[in-house]
Amino acid sequence: MNRRRFLGIGAAVVGTGAMGAFAVPSAARLLAEGRPGRVLGSAVELPAPFQVPLPLPPVLQPVRSDGTTDHYEITQQIARLEILPGLRTEAWTYGGSYPGPTLAVRAGRQIVVRHRNELPVPSVVHLHGGHTPADSDGYPIDLLLPVGAGAGGAQGTAGTAGMVGMAGMVGMAGMAGMPGMAHHADLPAGRTTDGERTYTYPGRQRAATLWYHDHRMGFTGPALWRGLAGFHLVHDDEEDALPLPRGEREIPLMLADRSFAEDGSFAYPAVDPTLAVPGVTDDYMNGVLGDVVLVNGAPWPRLTVDRARYRLRLLNSSNARLYRLELDPQPAGGDALVQIGGDGGLLEAPVAHDSLEIAPAERFDLVVDFSRFPPGTSVRLMNRFGSDRTTEVMLFDVSSRTVTDDSAVPERLCTLERLDPAAAVTTRTFGFRRSRDDGWTINNQPYEPGRSLARTALGSTEIWRFFTDVHHPVHLHLDPFQVLSRSGAEPGRYDAGWKDTVDLRPAESVELLVRFTDYPGAYMLHCHNLEHEDMAMMADFVVE
């Protein structure tokens, strides 16, 4: 089935099995290109770099708290934001801002977040890195319909352009009744809700930099591109006991690349601008790259810093772009970026880097000591994987004022539990690759909700092996993991600690060790190149 035939079917009869029909570039071409994606050029004149101050996302306060639980409310809504100076961009937002408001929470306290959907499309909220019960994990057809859309079936909303799309049809009509779709016994049913939905996060995890974002099947890429992402920061006593930088010297940095149309709106190469049919045009099948680098929603911002240590919580929320980050100039002696944590929280001991590679969805917790630079130095954060304007990320202006800094980076940060490979009850293999029928697949199968590629026992430990044809950042839901090896050798320099997303380079394999704890149900593994994910590079696994 070719692309023209696929698009001719129409949203009402599209099953996820057909997602494999999307044409993608040849494996040979992708291997030759190395890093994924193609740049979508903006139609508007881009601003000069380092003209706007770095914004910090607002911290959301609970609407009420009791002895065990903090309750929050977030409205998903359209907002017109000044992202490029002098222009207004229509964004899909959590709470009217991009990034959405930060949830700063305590480990051990239950968090309940009530989302209200005032967008023109269904949504699904996933707490990325969250150790979460299945019914609050953000399964991709657990739809929250727009307020007033009605959850009685696809017929009530199909007339609104872009409102339902393929994932909406799937969630409301029921997969088994759609043409081309097999019935799967594992398929969750009845989790579509109208207007408002409550997500519950028990808080049974250590301190870490998490983030929340939209996860609707077939439309995660355009949803994040338009703004649906925010930080969720977990704090605990173990981390608080360390003399790390804090307060105004603890900065979350959400990296994203975007492109803009002439009127300032987000440009995205969707095959269907109404988003009733998923997918991007042929040239962008391997990922969409923007030509504007945003940090916390601002283009190439700048921040004045004291000559002191700063803690930078880095998140790559880009659809497909990889970054190799480096400070320019480097401080005397190098080792400018001291990593203290990753996806799953603190490392056992700090790791110093001259440069840092970060794939989509990965997080790195760094300490940078700006006292190593002379007063008045302008320090650029560079992207050595970029080209043209995307080689620069942001600017730090080192102040000349005298300050006190009582922070430090201890030689030992924590004691990590190390999973034992000998305790693994089985080894499973998952291939992330383009199949012969031109689809992005896992184990040669395009995604179908309810068709699980693995069933694992609650409490068990397993070895999972991922291998790739081209570049794929792979994300595992429910539990973090520890990397055992890369292509039979030692783990990579950026693999330390607990991870939930691992970056696989072309023709590479990774072995990891994971223990499935606390919550049974259907969960996901998928590529976090969002264009790959939206075109079926996902799979279910079931914990029972």
C-alpha cells in the first residue's frame, strides 16, 4: 500500500496496522546521514541570538493538600505567545504557557493532577519517567476528549476537523470494530473520558527530573511541537542532604527546536494540517528538525550568572534532534560539565564531561562552576551536532560581582542499588528498524494497541536487548533500567545510573537490566524520535 492509497482511505477506516504503509527513506540513506531528521526552514526572518532573557517556567501550586496527597489542576488550552520577538504564535499549552507549569513535588507524597481539555483535539498525558499505575500512565488511546465533545462514540465528534483523527476514532469506536483491525484481548477499554480526567501518581520513586507531555497515538509529534510539555521535578531527603546548588542557582532547561511560518505560527510538515490523519510528508519521515533553538520556550536566550556553581537540569524535548552540548570557551582544565544525575535521579558519583550528547527525551543533571571563568566572560552553550543557526543554544553572562557560594559537588552522591544480571529470569530482544513493507516497526511489527510483544511477571527482573538499523532513542515506561553493555562492550559514557531512555546509534545494540515493580497492566516501549513513534514504532508489554 503506497502513501497515496493510505491517505485516500480516510480517518474513519484507518487502522494502526496500516501505519506501516508510510514510506520512509531507505536504510542505506539513513545510515549514510548518521543522525536523524531533516531541517524544516522557517519562512520568517529569524531574530539575532542572545537578545531575550531566559524565562523560567512557573511553578504550579496545589489547589489543596492533605496528609498524604497534593492536588493540582491544569487546563490544556490554546494561547497566543510571543516566542519570536514581535510575533504571536498560537500554541497548545498546559495552563497557558510554554513550557507548561512545573510541578515540584516530594517523593513519598501522592500527586493527583486533574486535567481539563479545552483544546480542539483529544489529548493523552504521559508522565515521562514516572513510576505510575497503568490507568494513569498515558496509554496512547486513553483519550481525554475536548470539553463538550462527548464520549459516546466517534460519530459525535467526527464532524469537527482535526478533533478526533485516527487515534480518536480508535479510542471511541473500539479497535476490534475497525476495518483491518484484529481484536486483542489485552486492549484496554472504556478509558476515554469527556472534558476532564484525573491522573494519580503515587510518588513511589526517588528524586529525579521528570517531564509530562502529550502521548496521543499518531499525533505525539505535532502535539509536542505545538507546546504540550512541562517539567515534573521530584525532590527527596537524600538529595536535599547534599550541598548542591539550589534556589536561584538551580535552573531547569528544556531544549527544543522549532520552525515558524511567515505569520509566526509553528510550521510542521503534517500530511494533513487538520491532524485528522497522522504522519508527515516524505522528506521528514526520519524526523523533523527546526531551525530555531528554544530554551524554556525562548529563542537563543541569555542568562546572567554569578561566579558560582549552578545546577542545570537539562531536558531534550525535541521531536528528533540530537545535541552535542559544549561550553565555549572551555574553562582552563576542561571538564566543564559535571554530571550528577540522569533520567532516574542521582548518580553514585559525579562524572565530568567536556561535551555531552543528549537524545530526545533524555535528561542530564549538571553542575557548572562559573567561577572558573573570568568576570565578564560570555559563555556560549554550543551544539556541535548543529548546523548554521542551530550550532548555538544559549548564552551565559558571567557577572563581575562578588558572591558567596557554599555549594559543593561531593565525591559520592548516593548509594545506588545495582540490579544483578544473574537474577534475570529471561532475555528478550527487540529490533527497532524499517521493515520490508516500508514502516517503522519493532520486531517487524507496526504498532497495534493491545498486541503485546512481552508478558512479564510483577517483581521479576529481565534482560532486554535493543538493536537498531538507524538512530533510535528508545523509551521504556513503568520502571527505570540500568545499561549493561553496548554492542557487547562496556556501557557508554552517558549511560550511568538509572535510565528510562537510551540512545542507540545506527547498527548498535544495547543490553539493559530492568525490574518490573508495583503496578500490573499494559505499558509501552517505543522510539522517542516522535515521527518514528507516530508512524508505528511502538509496542505494548504487559506486567501481570
